Amino acid sequence: VPLKFDHIMSAVNIKIGSVVAGEIRSITFKNVYNKGEYLVDQGVWVVDKTSVGDFTVKMENGKFVSSGNDASGTLVNTDDATFMMIPQNPGENAEMVIEFYDSATGHLYSDGEGAYKPALRGSISGDNWDKRKTTNYMLSIDESFTLTIEPVGKKLDAHFVIGYANVTVDGIDNWT
């Protein structure tokens, strides 16, 4: 009897490309749809858009140490740890969040306690995770942005000199 097998899930992988000296400690997909019903007779998913969750991959031994520039990318979540997700176009608040330790400055970019700055994050809203397909995200963290601080005045107070400035960042689209 001929038997046709089709995978009903979407595979999501993360690859690390070029990263400044440091450690990636975890990567989280936040606010992605996590509940749905698969209609076998129609071969389609009905995604429950009221149910979202977070999915995290933590690095081996707590960190992924940058080895420089890898144009093809080093797979973070090995074949055994590929995210098998409900096929979807992640919603408006969906994002990828990276916990990163910058070894040059000693700063931990994380949303956790004791962090220097918030975690690195970027929107994945509207990406397309199709059934029977693999989506690969290539993650690179580099210094290709310009931070400009322009002093615009000072205010004296009994104890402090308060400086005002306009701050702009060029070279970063939707990442903070």
C-alpha cells in the first residue's frame, strides 16, 4: 500500500555568523503561537491566535563562544534540538531575544537580574514558518553602527550639573 508522509510542522534553526568577541548565552523566540488544531482531512492548521508562548535554546555549557566570522553559519540548535513549531506567521509582538555577554566591555545584555543592558532583540513578526519547510535565522552581532551624542545644553542644580543631549543611532534598523 503506498503511504505518503508529509511533515505537518515547521522547522526553525538558528545559525551564528560573525559575532564580536563575547558569548551568546541564550536565544528565545518570544510571543509565538503555541497552540492550534491540525485538520488531517484538509491538511491545514487552524492556529489559536490567543495562545502565545516563549521557546528558548540555551547554549552548551551556558554559552556559545564566538569564533569570528563564519559565512555559512554555525548551527546553534543541532539537528536534535531543531525547533519544531506550528506553521505560522508570528504575530505583532513576536521577537527573537538574545542574551549576550560582551567580553570586551564585561557587559551582559540580558533582561535578567544584574544585567548591564536589556537583551538584544529583533522583531520576527510576519515571518513565514511554512509547513514542511525549514526556516534558518543567521545571527550576527557586530559593531557596524554609529552612536551619536550631541550635547544641547546644561542645567545647574545645587548638587549636580545635568547635561542634555540628542542621541541617534545609525545602521540599526529594528534591532535594539
